[in-house]
Amino acid sequence: MKRGHRLEDPRSIRKLWRGFLVLLALSVLAGALIDPKPHFAIEGWFGFHALYGFVACLVMIVGAKVLGWCLKKPDTYYARDGHDD
Amino acid sequence: MQGSFSHFGYLITILVMVSGLYIVMAQGNLIKKLIGLSIFQTSVYLLFIVPGKLLGATAPILSPHHALYSNPLPHVLILTAIVVGVATLALGLALVVRVREAYGSIEEDEITALENQAAGPEIHA
Amino acid sequence: MTSLHGLVPHPALLLIAGALLLPLLRGRARSVAILALPALALAALWLLPDGVLWRVHWLGYPLTPLAVDRLSRLFASIFLLLAGIGGLFALRQESRLEIPAAYLYAGAAVGVTLAADLISVFLFWECMAIGSTLVLWSAGTPAAWTASRRYVGVHLAGGMLLFAGVAGQILGTGDTGFHVMRLDSPASWLILAGFLVNAGAPPLSAWLPDAYPEASWSGMVFLSAFTTKTAVYVLLRGFPGTELLIWIGLFMIFYGIVYALLENDMRRILAYSIVNQVGFMVTGIGIGSEMALNGAAAHAFTHILYKALLLMSAGAVLAATGRRKCSELGGLFHSMPVTTLCGIIGALAISAFPLTSGFVSKSLVSQAAADAQLQGVWLLLAAASAGVFLHAGIKFPWFVFFQKDSGLRPADPPASLRWAMLLLAFLCIALGIWPDPLYALLPYPVAYVPYTAAHVVTQLQLLLFSGLAFFVMLDHLRRTPTITLDFDWLWRVAGPALAGVARARVRAARARLARGLTGLGRRAGAWILRNRAPDGLLLRSWSSGSMSLWVMLVLMAYLALYYLG
Amino acid sequence: MSLAQHLPALQVVLPLISAPLAVLLRHGGVAFLLVTAGAWAAFAAAVALWLQVDLLPAGGVLTYHIGNWAPPWGIEYRVDRLTSFVLVLVSGTAALVLTYGHASIEREIARASHYLYYAMFALCLAGLLGITITGDAFNVFVFLEISSLATYVLIALGRDRRALTASYRYLILGTIGATFFVIGVGFLYLLTGTLNIADMGARLRDVENPRAVLAALAFLTVGISLKLALFPLHQWLPNAYTHAPSTVTAFLAATATKVSVYVLIRFYFGVFGESLVFQRLPLPEIMLGLSLLALFAANLIAVFQDNLKRMFAYSSVGQIGYITLGLSFDSVHGLTASIVHLFNHGVAKAAIFLLIGGLVLGIGRPGAPPPVPTFKHLAGLARRMPLTCLGIVLAGLSLIGVPGTGGFISKWYLVLAAMEQRQYWLVGAILLSSLLAVAYVWRFVEAAYFRPVPGDGGVVREAPLVMLIPAWILVAASIWFGLDTSLTVGSALDAAQSLLRSGT
């Protein structure tokens, strides 16, 4: 506990990353082994969900960023001018 | 002839009514206002009495010499109304005396100024 | 009424009566009462048979304040369950107002679910607004106070819409019963609008993240559970299959995700995610198939549990550190292992990870969208699932418990709080592994198996890769001490600003008007008196003189209108 | 049995004779006992009459011929459902206010004039009861003036010198109003040759001169509107309510304007409803416009008041808007709303003004003249006068129309009436105007509950029980009549149905 927790050790973080990537790969490969039973044609594509999840998140993050540029204010915004009264 | 007379009565009534109301509106002096109010009330007495009066008729006392009687009811009513009017006037005058004691004036604009002064921002209307 | 259930009290009224008596109790008696009240009410609920149990007449209308069916039993049960666990969590709350207020609030929510006529629904609905406002007040901070004013304003407005709608509906149909409605009259639109305000639907959604985070560390647990879920319940009963709701729900889903991504305050993140989750339910109601409605109901059930769990962990952090902003938190896992664990379980459940309760309920909704061949909706729901993992599933625990070390070392909360969290965490996992009891409670029979290999694998792919996206984009998600403007800007800034301008205008106008009237009075006086008194007698007697003038004016107006009309 | 037969006369006579007795005995305490006993007796008579009317078939009327002169020549007292409803309200409020008033009067009125206060109160009560019960149009005028003259004196008894000018202005306006009323009655008398209200309605059907009927209608409407403080003829009311002694304010707010509304209903639906011109007039439109003005303008002005009594006085003007709005619909639901609101608002307002009386007593220093209750005094008051503040808030909820309070019931029927006529915008207006009520009640809550107690707050005590109990009875009533509506709505519906049935 003196110099940080073992979870904060850079080495274990690297290990965690590796484990995570392996998990990702496994989940995609597992997709090949099962019958996807698609509701829609698009679902049948190999690794569709993985790709879709990733891309959708990117789009949402970027979208939020764009919105943030327009609408972000310091968190003292309402308190500042006494609007909050 | 009779018709124009009754109209004449109404005209007088209206004239008295309007002038009484006008005095109430236009005068700032509290006593003059009360006078106006009394004049205004008087018009009502006329309003009731005038149609009760028939030309050539007499007071409603049963008598073999007369066939035509005035309607007594309006007179009775107006007696009551006169009592009410006197009471109102008396009360109004008593109030004016008290107002004079409290404010040292019976001019309404001066009183209003004093009131607003005392009340500060409290009075809006 | 002769049989046993005639002796069973109305669960909602039982809880409300208890709430009103609670302030009289002190010490151990109070603690026992807090825990026993919801339990008694729950027992009462389950002793009641299905069907209409109470009929009363009020204002000449037949009311049915107590009627039980599968749907109402489901919602009433979860409300009472949560009231009890929330009471356990809030046992150490210093504010003596909060738990009575919360029980009043919970009781009213239960009352809504058990009422089978519109008037009773409305009465309990307003009671709920009062209870929730009191919960918010009991936080006792100036911020909570000002937020509660905005909150109560929105809810009164919503209540008015509902009131107008209910009155119109009863007058239009002559029926007070609360049944499925079609959007074919102004009244039903008003009712829908009133319901949607409480659901946190746009454009009035901002009240939720504005108000809830200002509640006390325990107050927000109560707030998260009842208002929005009661709205889901009434939508389920009143407007199933209304297509408009699909689009409103989808908007709420993505609104919640995007705003939560931008948010820095951990409790506001969770508040946005309430909107997001309610969006799933509203979408389900909009789809309207049996499976979708089951999904919406089940999701409301599980959501109440895991959202309460998340908010309890956030509340524990707040109570221990006094901080709410992600930019000031981090590394708390060192000293708060139980809280961290519970927060993670809640986060996994809200993300619908396999083996958690969210998985078994959310799947119902997306399966229903797929069954209805709504490909667009289905795709958006899938993206939304990924988004939920992004903003609530990873972001909340990561920034609060991990990321950089903030140096804070608060201890885990006291036993009553820990037990409340562990109980909820257990329920989240248990329902995830063994969903059959939940499925058995749903309004329609369930023939759905969530744990197929395909479903588990695809869901894992979706979630894991959104996790990847999170860590890849971590730099872009750095927390800044900012807030994001929302519709509430309209009434927090624009409204007061306009009012300020208007006030100045009105003041000027009043001066102008006074001048104008003065002039008019002068002219009128001069006109009446011909050349007398240049300074206008009418003005001088402004007070009683003007009053009499008004009398004359009104008389003239009447006469003129009568003779012309 | 003979006593029961004479109940209608006793109803008025009992308080009436207590007035001269009080003056003759010249002792405050004795006068208090006498007049209070008279008021309770009147209340008992009102309840007994209520029960008698209850025994009659629907729409039945009890009549009593004064001096055994048969109507339409003699003066007739008529008691139907609506009459007995208003009688119960007026006499009940009077009894409670008098019982409450002793402690408050001690502080607010010089001891030497106590017996006069009680005498005037008794006269005012007798006048109001007389207006309600009599079936003779001119008799209404006489009783109206009896109650008005007593009211002017009562208002002038306020400690503040502004009470004098308020009373004077009310005297001028009230007299104009009463005179207008009597002018209207005069026209009707000329047209029909009768003063009996019921008879008048029947004979008006055959009158061929609509212009004179219109004039009568206009004068009566304006005259009564003045007394009931319909916007914009309300200007006498705020000052009168503000500066009068607390008990007087409470009594007037609950009864005087309400009785005027009752007279308006009697004449509109009982007399003019029979005539042919009534249906062709833009009367509902005018009434509607003025009521809406009252709802918004008066309620808005109320929000910005600094003086608590003045705020609730303006709120009264606004609330009267609801009552006249109900009349303007000219439908059973609308009329029901008016009658119910007349009752519910009377109860809630009386409660509020009584509690404010206690509040004035609590914040005042002993010996000093009673202070003007402004928002400055309210800061943190809830902690020191919890019962008073809670009571005001609860009664305030009824003003807002929160479900579960009396105010909700009246709003409900108003909304129903508006929807019946497909005037949805009016529903919005009604609901929006209740938000204004929220605003001023909220101001009270904020000041009393959330502002810190000022450092130099002085000693503040809760009002004495003798004041709290009557006030809380009224508070409880305003809640009770929101839950159990069989009395209020039941009788209002009855009354509305019979009024409209006879009308068209």
C-alpha cells in the first residue's frame, strides 16, 4: 500500500489490457462457432455486433463532443449571475 | 299632457342623480362628497315617488268622495329609504370628524398623500 | 368484502398513514417502524386477491381506489420493496423529515398503481409530487431548495395538464375508469402529456437531472424509484402501442447517453441515465406487443433495483467525501471495497451484462422490436445498449472508484447502508441468473429464454467493444468541471432574464400609463367642467372619486352593451 | 312546534335584538356573551332550517309571512336549499369568529368601545341573514344597508388611521352600490307592480318593455357587483380588509361578498331568468371577461403585496372571479361551482384571516398597538408559531385548489362547466390562474418556513388556544369539504338545478 495498489502498477495495467484484448478476440471468435439466429440480415454478418458496438460508441462520443462545444458551460454557470435563485 | 309630465319627473330624477354622482366623483372635500351622495340618494326617492303620484288622486284614505288614490307603497318604501339615507349621512359625517382628527384635513388628496407617506412602498394601488 | 381481504388495509394508505405517524416516533421504535411499514404494506398487498376491491362515490363519480391485477401488483411490489430497502439505507439520515416524506411519496406511488379510476390516479399523483418535493427539501441545502422550487413548478404544470385531461376525459366519455386510451381527443392528449412530464420526456426532461442530484445522499435513491416508474406504469396501462412513444423513448435514450457523457457530476450522470433507461421502457410501451409490454414492465422492475444500487453507492461516496464531481473523485476502491463492488454490480446490471438483471429485462424489449420487424428501432436500441455501458456501465465506476488517485481514503459506510447495498446487489445478480420469478410476475405469459448462446455472445461483443471504445477514447472523455445546457436553461436563465426585462418594461409602462391616465383625467375633467380647474378635479379625488368613476363607467358599459347587444 | 314554525323570523330577530341589548348594557363582557349567544342561536336556527328544508321534496321552499300578511303584499321570508346553505355559512362563520374574537378584540379595539363593536357585529350579522332569507326586494335593500352601515363602523374600529379613510371610501362606494340596487328594484317595481322576488320573476315574463328591464338589469348588476367586489369595482375592498380589525376582516371576507353573490344569483336566475331579454344579452360574455380580469389581475397584484392582509384581500378579489366565472356559464355545473366556491372560499378565507389575527397578536408587543403583518415579520415564524403557520398553509392549499381541499371541488366543477361548453382555453386559464395562487401562498411558505429567524425577532408566542381552536375548525372544514362533498356539492347541485329549472 505504500506506493500505490497493485491495480495501479503499470505492469498490471498492461496485463489487464492484454487480458481485455484476448477477451475481445475470444468474443468475436465465439461468434463464428454459434448459430447467430439473425432477426435481420445485417445481424448475420461476422462480428457485426462487435463492430457495431465500437462504431456506435465512437459516434456517440463524437456527437457528445460536438454538442459539448455548443452547450458546455462552467459548472458555476447558473450560480454565477444569481440565476439560481 | 300627463305623459309629458311624467317624463318631466324622470328628467328631474336623472338630473338629480347625475349631478349627485358628479359631485361625489369630482369633489375632493369629504363633506362635499357626502352632500353629493345625499343628492344622489334623493334622486331615488323621486324615482319611486313620481310614478306613485297620479294627477287628481288623493291619499289612500277610504272615502266615498274619492275614487282615485295614489299608490301608498312607494311612499312607505321611501320613508324607509330616507331613514337609511339619514343614517348613512350621519355615519359619513362622523367618519369625517374622525378623519379630521387623525389627519388634520378633510381634503382627500392631502389625506392620500399622508397615507402614502406613512405607508411607504406598501401601498401600490 | 366479507371475506378475509375486507380486513386487509389499502397498502398505499397504510404506508401514507405510517408516514404521517413516523415523525412522532424516536429511537429504536422509529427504526423498527421504518423497516416494518413497507413490509406490512407488502404483506397487505399480497394478501389481496385480484380484482376491484374498493368502490366509493366521490363528487358523484364511482371511484375504485383499490383494484389489483398483475400489472399493478408488480409495480406496487417493487415500489414497496424499494421503499423498505431505501428506508434501511436512509436509517442514519439526520434529516427527520426525509423518511416520512419518502414513505408518503412511495405510498402515493403505490396508490397510483392500485387505483383503477382516473380521479384516484390524479389524487395520488399530486400527493406524489408533494412527497417528492418534501424529500428534496429535506436535503436542507440552498441548492436543493432552489432546485425544489423548479421541480415543484414543473410538476404542478404537469399536474395541471393531467387534471385538465382527466376532467375532459370523464366529461367526454362519462366514465371515470382508467383504461387503455386512444389519442383521439384533446383530453387524452392532455393526459398523455401529463404522464410524459413525469416520465422525464422531452422537452421537460431537464427537471430530472436538475433536481434529483440536489437531494441528500439517501434522498436520491427514493426519488429515482417512484416518479418516473409510476409514469411508466400509467403509460403501460393507458397508452400501450402508441407509436409516438417509440420515438419519444428513443429520443430519451440518446438524450440521456449524450448528456451523461458530457457530465462531470456523478449523480447527474446517474440522473441522465434514469432518463435513458426510462426511454427503453417508453419505447417498449410504444411497440406495444405483449413481449414489449412485458419488457417495459420487467425493465422498470429491474431498473428500480439497479438504479437504486448505483445511487446508493454514489450516495455512500457523497456521504463519506462530500464530493460529487468526477474530476474531484477517483481511486476510492482502496478504502471502499464494498461500495466499489456494489457500484460495479449496479453498473453491470444497467449495462445489461449477462448474468445480471438488466440482461433479462432489456432483452425483452429489443427482442420485441426485432419481432415487430422494426429494424431501425432495433438497431438504435442495440446502439443504445452499447451507449449505456459507455456512460453508466464504465464511466461511473471508472471515474469514481478508479482512474487517477484523488488521495481520498474514506471508509466504507456503516452497516445499515452496507446491508442495503448488498441486498440490492444480491437481487440484481439473483434475478439475472434466475429470472423465472420475475417473469412469473409479468402481466403476460413469458415464453422467452434470454440465455441462448447467440444472445449472450452478441451481447458480450457489443458491450466489450464499447468498452474498448471507452478506453480508446479515454482522452476525449476527460472530465472537465463543466455542465451542459439543457432545456432548463429556458426557465433558469431566459425566463428570469425575460421577466427582468418585462419588469423594467412594466415599470416604465406603468409610469407611462399613469402619466397617460393623468393626462386623460385632466382632459376629462376639463371637458366636463368646461373651463374650470386646470389641474383636473377627477385626479384630485383619485381615490374614492375614481372608484365612483369606475362604477359609472361599468354602468355605462353595461347599458351600452345591453342596448346594442 | 310553534317555535319551529317561527324559525325563519327567529333567524334574523335573534341577532337583531342582541344589538340594542348590547348597547343598552354598555359592558364589553356582557355584550360579548349576549352577541355570541345570539350568533350561536342563529346558527342553531340555520341548521334547524336546513333540516326542515331537507324534509321537503326536491326544490321545496319554506315560506314565512311576516305579520301574517300574505305575499305578494306582505313581506315573505323564503328558505330554499340555497338560502339555508348561505344561512349556515353566514351564521356559522359569525359564531366561530365571535367566539374567537374576544382575545383579539382586547388588543385591537379600545376597551371602551367593545360593547359597540359587539352591537355592530350583531347588526351586521342580522343584516346579512336578513338579505339572505327575505323574499322581498326592497327588504333586501333595507337589510343590505343595515349590514353595510354596521360594516362601515366595524372597519373604522381598526387601530390604524387608514381604517377611517378605508371605511369612508367604502361608505361612499357602498352607498352608491346600494342606491343602484334600489334603482334597479324601483324599475322592476314600476314594471311589475310587485316587490316579491318570486312574484317579480313571474310577472316579468309578461312585460313588454325590454328597455326598462335592461336598465333594471344594468343597475342591479352594477350595484350588486360593487358589493361583491367584482373586478374592477373591487377598489374599496383591499384597504377595507387590510385596516379593519382581524375578526372583522375574517367575518367580512367569509360572508359579506358571498351574500352579495347570493343576491346576484337570486336576481339573475330567479327574476331575470324568467324574462325574455335575459337570454339575448351578452351577459355571460361580460361576466366572463370581468371574471378573467379578476382572476389574473387581482391574483397578480396579490403576489406583489407586502402586507399579508392586503395580499389575501386581493386574493379574495381573485377568488370572487371564480365565483362569477361559474355564473357566466349559465349551466348547472357552472352554477354548482359558484355555489360551492362561495362556501369553500368563505371557509378557507375566514380561517386565513382568523389565523392572521392570531399572528398579529403573536408578533405584537404587549401594550403597543397591533403591528401591520408584513413579510418582514414572517421570517422564520413557522418555528415559533407552528400551528398558526401550518393552518394558513393548509387553508392556502384550498385557495390554490389542491386536491383534497375544498378549493379543488369548486375548480373541478368550473373545469367541467368550461369543458361542457368546449371552451378549452378557459380550462387553461382557470388552471393558470391557480398557479398565481400557488405563487402567493408560496411566498408565505418561503418566508415563514425557510427564512432564518431574525436576530432581533423579539418574543413571539403562539396564539392562544381560544383563537386557534375556531380557526382550526375552519381549516379542518376546508379540508373536510374537499373530501366529503355530500353537503356542499349535494346542496349546490340541488340548488343549481332548481334555479335553472325555474329559469328557463
